Amino acid sequence: MSKKLLLKNDHIPNINQLAVYRQHGGYAVLENTLKNSNPENVLEEVKKSGLRGRGGAGFPTGLKWSFLARPEGVSRYLVCNADESEPGTFKDRYLMERIPHLLIEGMILSSFALGAKTSYIYIRGEYFYVARILEVAIAEAYAAGLLGKNIMGSGFDHDCYVQVGAGAYICGEETALLESLEGKRGNPRIKPPFPAVAGLYGCPTVVNNVETIAAVVPILELGGDEYAKIGIGKSTGTKLISASGHINKPGVYEIELGLPVEEFIYSEQYCGGIRGGRKLKAVVAGGSSVPILPTELILKTANGEPRLMSYESLGDGGFASGTMLGSGGFIVMDEDTSIVKNLYTFARFYHHESCGQCSPCREGTGWMEKIIHKILDGHGTMQDIDLLWDIQSKIEGKTICPLGEAAAWPVAAAIRHFRSEFESYVQNPENIKDIKHYYRLQN
Amino acid sequence: MPLVTIDDIPVEVPEGTTILEAARMIGGDIVPPAMCFHSKLKTSGGYCRTCIVKVEQGSAKDPRPMPKPVASCRTTVMDGMVVRNITSPENLEARAGVVEMLLINHPLDCPVCDQAGECHLQDLGYEHGKEATRYEFARREFEPTDIGDKIKLHMNRCILCYRCVKVADQITDGRCHGIINRGEVAEISTYIEKAIDNDFSGNVIDVCPVGALTDKTFRFKSRVWFTKPVDAHRDCTKCCGNVRLWYQGEEVLRVTARKDQWGEVEDNADGSTAWICNECRYDKKNTSDWTIEGPSKIDRHSVISANHYETSLRNIKADTLKMMGSVPHGVKVELGTGALDPNNLHK
Ligand SMILES: Cc1cc2nc3c(=O)[nH]c(=O)nc-3n(C[C@H](O)[C@H](O)[C@H](O)COP(=O)(O)O)c2cc1C
Ligand code: SF4
Ligand code: SF4
Ligand code: FES
């Protein structure tokens, strides 16, 4: 199961340059589409492909595009979400850094389908050097007539801009992103209205992840039906996975959806097994916000079927025994990892990144962080574990944007699957420095 | 007109009405508490989450329940919608959670806070909160600061409801008042050292649901329950001139806008909002400046009415008895309504 669509030319030297990109077939799809197709057909192909948003939620892209309001005489916008700030996720950076023109070609194609004359790539502040790569690529594209007026003689005009964010995770949430892009404080908007109706500057807007937009190129190259044959069930196509943690070969891998998790972790082609031959303890499969799963549940579902890298299989069993594919940030933890310590890192992150608009998230994230710290410090009580559980339940689903859930889920999952580890911290305060003994997997 | 059912009470409301507005049309206990929504401020609401309700049925057309609790102040009703507020224990529990969150970093300095007695957070805590907090860590602290020479900001008490920001945005010009920083350390601020200097800036005090923004000309002069509200007006070139004067004895201690039963600034007879200018608020504190209309109607079962109305003593007795659990059998006690026959108390 190794199929490469996005990274197939990744090994070619200087593929970031326009000339090299074109030598290897770059912009051929754009040329063909502008000459021989129309926006409706492009939308149809994307619908047929079954492509689902790669930013985390997995919403069908064709459907999202079809929701875009198209009132007469009102501009429409495409905005590319390159904010990528979820801990454990670094796939978009890789793609933009290596093959920036793939994203730009996807931006033009998607804009053509949506009737957007202007598009923006909103990129996180820390990726300033990637922004420069994109800007160089965009300048090349303008010089070659691939952007600007009357692209390739088709009559389609399009301008694409890069906007650098100021380093807030919350600006990855699509409506906070739009606020930030408009030059305002990056607070998520209260929905409705949704961006498809009133997005950037109040105009109909589609916000898509970098990888989603890039995938439009191979979809139009292969045709939607062919693309849909790749992958498994409703998880069509390929997915970039950024693998990190205690594995031999951390990095960004393109996988065909449906690859068994076990193969992904242990095969030489991908992660190459756990470093130092140690045992696997747990995996956070889709970026820091998705529920952590212990070895037995990440390799197999609760029904004993092999767990696959797909939206459905990872989600199998709901949160009781499953998780989510999320953004594809695959974080692997070996037998020596403290789940509580790891949770503290996540909790600190969400506390720091809450925008502060709604009370449960603003106050609750800090409270959870403090309790986890207390437990780690050896001052925790059994009631603290229950309190932690209760606080996360008071945040989940009661906030404006999903950051609340993103903060609550890791806490819930850590307690659900690793409660005994929290208890060892509580019960062995005198041994807190040497606590490894308690959380290390038993042979 | 859409028909919505809230806690089993049906009501027909105009198109575009929110659940909260529909509930207010019904009135009584089923009205969700609202801390950040303010009927006179556009785009307000949605932040505090105290007004959350459970939508059991989305509409007649699409009867599916909504997956999460919704902010009633920002959700419009659909025909056939079925909403649960106080008849859903789950919803009350969720609200108690929100109230707890609002209080964990609050200083609870009511004894020295000018807002005490007319504070929505006090009411909220009393009606929807729990007896004790489970929070044991140090509370967030900010230094009190001045916003101009007439307004004091106690950021410790702020619940980040954004109402004052909306006032600055919508009824004063050249906004320099907003929120800086993010998350838990976010705070209300004016651009460095720049006070709000504007004829209508004082209205931020009236919209603040807590004691975060208080009138420096009234600070520490009295407690609101020792003062007596009287409605009055004057010919003002800047604002409507319809105000509420707060007397202690013969002295006007404070001038505010008039507020309705929800604690939100009222409308004038012509439908405009009764915001008042700084001149009326700070500089007109003589009875001779005003044409007196009469005592204000205080609808909320608030301590403000405590010293001014005959029923108050009876109510206090009734409340006390109720709290002590010693209300005699057969005596119907309604909190704060004065429905109790004083003769029964002596039985
Ligand atoms: C707190 C938060 C952070 C997010 N960060 C990102 C991000 O960095 N990149 C991204 O593509 N989507 C992010 N999302 C999801 C976006 O809101 C949005 O769903 C996505 O960009 C849609 O694109 P897609 O349909 O192509 O996946 C985030 C969501 C939340 C709630
Ligand atoms: S959930 Fe958190 S990040 Fe999202 S709007 Fe509310 S406070 Fe802001
Ligand atoms: S100062 Fe008052 S009005 Fe302003 S946000 Fe804070 S609580 Fe709300
Ligand atoms: S009043 Fe509705 S969320 Fe605050």
C-alpha cells in the first residue's frame, strides 16, 4: 500500500523551482483544466473523489464547496489554512517547503472552481521562512502568467497573497483566521453565519487546509472516480502523516488511507519501529487534541480487528475505545513515557492558546493545567483525578469554538485509559522523582 | 410566526427572535441568565455561556436535537423548536459548571465592591451556582487602574463579557478601549495611557454586569441598598436626558442610565436607547438640575428595593424562614414577592 500523489516528486532536486516543477508535469493539470473544463466540472470531480478536509475535521471538500453562496456581484474568496500549530503536526510545512508550486497550482484550480478572483495563504508566524519560499514561488508564477490577469489565455484572472500570522494557535480555527486576516484580534466568530455565507470581509469564503488544496491537483489529474479508488471506503486518497515521538524514523510520510497502524509504526518504509527496540505504550494518532490510545487499542479495535489509518477505523468504538485521524500528527510514546507528564505539556499548551472569549475554556484550561501540575508534583489526591474529569466535561461542548474540546479530550482520554498512572502519582508522593517505576510498562 | 416551546411552555414569536428573547417573552423562572448579552448592543452575547440551553428538537422540519448546548442569546428560534432550560437537570448542571468557572478567579471582594447589590454575578452565583468552590489555587490578579478620570477598572472582577468593548465600538467614536492579551491573562485596556475621552464613555459603567467598571464619583460613598433610585429628566443637548438618580437623603450620589428588568439599558419613548452623556452622569448632581418623575420601578428582586418598599421586611422574614426550613405548613412562601400574609408569620 504505497501510493504517492502529493510527494511523488519530492525526491527531485530543486522541485521547489517553477522550471523543474513544470518539467515534471507541473501546471499541466491547470492548463488542461482552464482550456478544456469549467468550474462546475471541477467541483463535480472533487465531489466524486470523496476528498475530505485534511485540516482535522475531515469534512467532505466537495460538499463544503457546494455550500459556498454565490450571490451576483459579490466577491468570493478561497483561504488556505497554513497555520498548522497543532502539536505533533508538521506535514503542511513539509509540503510547502518542498513543493510550493503544488499548493499554488491547487489554489488556482480550487479558485477556478469556486469563482474566487482572490485567494490568501494564511501561514503561521513561525513559518516565516516557508512564507518566503511561497512568495518566491508566487512571483515565479506571476512572471510565467500562471497568476494575474487572463491566466494561460483562459480569461480567468486570479491573485494569490501570502499573509503571515503572529503566532497564535487559535488563528488556525477558520473564523479566527479570517478575523486575523482582516487585521483584527484573532478571536473565533460566533456561528452562524458560516464562512460559506459570510466569511472574509463578509463575503462568501471557503477555508481549506494546505493538503486539501494540494490534493485537488492529483484529483483532477486522475479524475475524481480514479482518486476515489485509492484508499478505503469513505477514506479516499492519500494522507500526509507527520510521525514523531519514540520511533526510529520520525518524519512526514504519505500513506494510502487504510494502511494498518501496526505496519505504519513497525515497517521500515515508515516509522521503522520503536527506538531502542523498546515497547510501544501509547499513540496520539491525529495531533495533540485527539484522544490518546494505549497499545492494545491503537493496534486493534475493541472488536479485535486491525486498526487502520483511516477516518472510520481510527474512529471505531467512539471515544470509549477509539480516536480520530485528525490532522495526521502521529505521536508515538514508548514504555518509558509518563502519560501524566505528557498530558501536562498538552494542557499547558491549550491553556496558553485559549483566546479567552468563553468562560469554560478561558478558566477551565488553566484550572486543569494547575491540577495536573499538582498531581505531577506529588501533591495530588484521588479527588483531584475526579475533579479533572469533571472539569473537562464542563468544558466539552460548551464553548464557542472546538479549542474547548481540543483541550478537554486529551484529559478525558488520559484518565480513561491510564487512570492507574494518575493514581500512582497520588499514592507515591515520596517517590515522585523515581516515579518511572510506576508508570513503566510491566514485562 | 415560529412557534417555540421552552420548558413545555409554547410561545409564538416573530421571525428572527432568539431563544433568549422568546424566553423573556414568556418570563419567569425559565428565562436563562445572561451575563454578556445586552439587548441594546449589536453582536453582544455568545461569550459567557451562562445562557446555554438544550435544544431537544431543532425545528418541525428537522426534528433532530442539537448535539451540544447552545447559547440561547445567539441562537434564533425555528418553527417547532423544543428547548429545555430549567426542566433539564443536565442543562442546569452544565450551567452550574459555567458559573463555577466564572467564579474561580473572581476575588469575591463583594464587601468592598461598589457593584454589590446590583451585580449580575452575585445573582448568578446565588441562583445557579454551588455553595462552595473546588478551586484551591491562587487567583489571577491585576492592579486596579483608571480609565480616564471618572472610571475605575478592577480587572480582577471582569468576566470578559465584551459589553464595554461593544459600547466603545458602537456608541463612542474613535474607539481606544478594547481587550489586550490572550486567554486567561486577557484584559480590558485603553491604548497605552490613553483614557477614553468621549461624551458617552460613561455608559461602559452601566453595561458592566460586575464591579469591574465603576463610577469614581460614586466610589465608596455608599452601598446601593442605602440609596434610593428616582427617575428624572432634563433637557440635554448631548443625550436623551432620561436618567436614574440615586439619592441618599437629599443628596444625589450617582446618576445612571435607566435599566429594565433584565438590567439592560432601557429604550426611550421614541425607541432609541437611553444612553446618557457624561455631563448628565457626572456633572449634574443637584436636584435642581432635574425634573423629577418619581421613584424608579425596581423589578428585579434585588436588595436595591430593600430599604424603600413596605413589603421588604416581610420578604426578608419569609426568605429567612424559608432558608431555615421552618415555614409553617400550609403557608405559601414566594421568594421576594411579598405574597406572604404577615399574620401567618406569628403562628
Ligand atoms: C483551535 C483550532 C485550530 C485549528 N488549526 C488548524 C490548522 O492549523 N490548520 C488547518 O488546516 N486547520 C485547522 N483547524 C481546522 C479549521 O478550523 C478548519 O476546519 C480547516 O481549516 C478546514 O479545512 P479542511 O476542510 O480542508 O480540513 C483548527 C481548528 C481549531 C478549532
Ligand atoms: S473555546 Fe477557547 S479558544 Fe475557542 S472561542 Fe472559546 S475561549 Fe476562545
Ligand atoms: S469590564 Fe465589565 S463590561 Fe467590560 S468586559 Fe469586563 S465585565 Fe464586561
Ligand atoms: S448571555 Fe448568552 S453567552 Fe453570555
